[in-house]
Amino acid sequence: MNALNVRQLFEKKFGNGYLVFRAPGRINLIGEHTDYNLGYVLPAAINKYIYLAIQPNETGTYHIHAADLREDASFDQEFRKNDLPGWARYPAGVIRELTGRGYQLKGFNAVFGGNIPSGAGLSSSAALEMAFALAINTMDKLELPPLELAKAGQQAEHHTVGVRCGIMDQFASVFGKTNQLIRLDCRNLNHTYYPFKSKDHTILLANTGVSHALAESAYNERRDQCEEGVRMLAREFSEVRSLRDVSPDMLRTVGKKLDPVILKRCEYVIEENERVIGACSALEKGDPDLTGEFMWSSHEGLRDKYEVSCKELDFLVDTARAISGVKGARMMGGGFGGCTINLLETRHVESFKEISSEKFFEQFKTRPEYYEVSIAEGAGILSE
């Protein structure tokens, strides 16, 4: 579904006089499950989008057509989330966050669609939130800065969707820049851009096709486990407010008092923060081999210590290790399915696809989908 398709559907359903917005999905080169622990992440917006055509209707009601699903939802600001289809809770949640801050919204008619693969871990949900947040901000002249839009999307996930996510996905969708990775410090939201543009190297995603149905409940469980670790650590070290505040030495001091599972979760987060810093240093030096080493290590931590991988993701990463030209690979996203992210020499992309697809088919009788992505600009208006 592209912008033209969305325009045509909107005109068919609602007529003319509308705006069109676009918000990107994201990749995360490294730094998984660290954002809600106030750590470091290294995401980027990508050239896959949610497109939104929208017009104010001055009625205080919201009429949305999900083009890809061919479904409709209509509600007002007194909605009950259980009365809405799952996809509608994302824009409805954004509306609730903005009205909860005292803004008076006029209501709208909207059609959206896109080309971000659902369930692949590319954060189509955050793109949907940011498309609507930006559109409402523009139409109702709220004059909210981009960071407040990202926060509204994050809180929509917490309060309406029921996923206690960090802010990485929404932040990347709004603050993305072409050919720039974003190192985001999730404790203070300071961020630094790292150039990533190379004819010699490609970021290739391999989608297992496994829906990460377990991810939401496991995501919240992992967050609870990390928070329990923080509570235990804070008894010994008063300065600890999050795992970002914990050094390896501090964890070793308290480690014997922690449940072994909680200890593993904490170890992973602390080590992953160090990997993000290391990967950024490797990028500055132009060292793809070292960058890749941090990616391999990240996957091992996600598999063994955070335990959010699955056999299909592990198989793709293990297969990638044996393919020429691959610098690094790991699972990406919440886990239990979705994509691996692979950093490899551009000249080996086609052979990588052929080899990994064939081996995956031999093992699982299905083939991955592959997405070559480029790093793109963040959310914005396409036309008035």
C-alpha cells in the first residue's frame, strides 16, 4: 500500500480536502530491551512507511479506515479500548493522551495504509502512532515539539495498548535522519547521530515469518524482572534508580542475593549498554568487523540471558555466521519471532539470500522474506 493508494481510498470514502502524512518504521542496529531500562539504543528510521490521509470533521468523533485490513473503526474520546479492534487502539491511545493533557481535538476522518511488514519487529505500531500524532498536531495547531509527540505515542502503548514499552520506536520514527543512526540515551533523551552510508555494506533484514505473539506478555514480564533487580540493587546502592545506574562490579556484589533468572536479565542489560557504546566507537572508526562482533554478542545475550529468541531466529543467525561477507547478525525487536538484522558486504547480498533461504527451507519448510532497507528521514507531511 503506497501513498497514492491511500489518497484514492480516502477520496472514495470521504471526498477531497485532506492532508497526507508519512511516518517510518525503524531498525535497531544494537541495543535491544535497554530503552525501558533507561539505557542506550542505536536505531534509525527506514524507508518503509505508514501513510495517512486525514481531514478534520469538527464533530469530536473519529472515523478511521485501515486500508490494508479493510476494516473501519468509529469512536469518540470516551471510547472503551475493548470495543475497538486492536489496530485502532494505537491512534485512539494517542488521542486519549493528547486530550488528557487538556487539548481540545476536533475529530477527523482518516484512511491509512503502508508497506511496513506487520509482525516483523519494524515497529509499524509506533509509525502508526506518530503519523496520527503529527497529523493531529498539525490540524489542531497544538504546536507540540517532536519529543512530546514521541512521548504521547509511548504513553498510548502503556495506557491503552497495554505494552510498557520504552521510547525508542517512537523517537526513531520522529527524529530519524537520512543515512544517520541515532544513539539515544533513554535516561535523559540526549541523542547523537552516527553516519551510516556505504556502498560496500548493506543492512539486510531476514523475516522468519514467525509472529511474535508471545512478545507482549514476555516483554512486560522482562520489564518486571528488571525492576525487581533494581529494587534489590537499590537496597545496597542508594544511587540506583534503573539498571543504567548499575556497573558490572555492583551487580557482582549483589548477584548472590538475586534470583538466578533476574540476575541473568540484569547482566544482559548492563552488557548490552556497553555493546552499544562499543558499536558506536566502531562505527566512528569505520570498522564494520568490530561493529559486527558486537551484534553477534548481542544475539547471544538475547538468546541465553534475556531469553527472548526462538529457534527460527537462532537458526538464521547461526546460518549467517557461515556465509561469506557477513559482518554481524542478531535478532531485532521484542523477540519470539520477527526479523534478524544482518550487516554484510553488499556484493554478498544475493548469495546470502540464496544460501540462508535454502537452509531455512530445509529446516522449517518455509522461506524467510528479505528486506534491504535504507536509513530514511523521520515523520513528516507529504502534501496539503
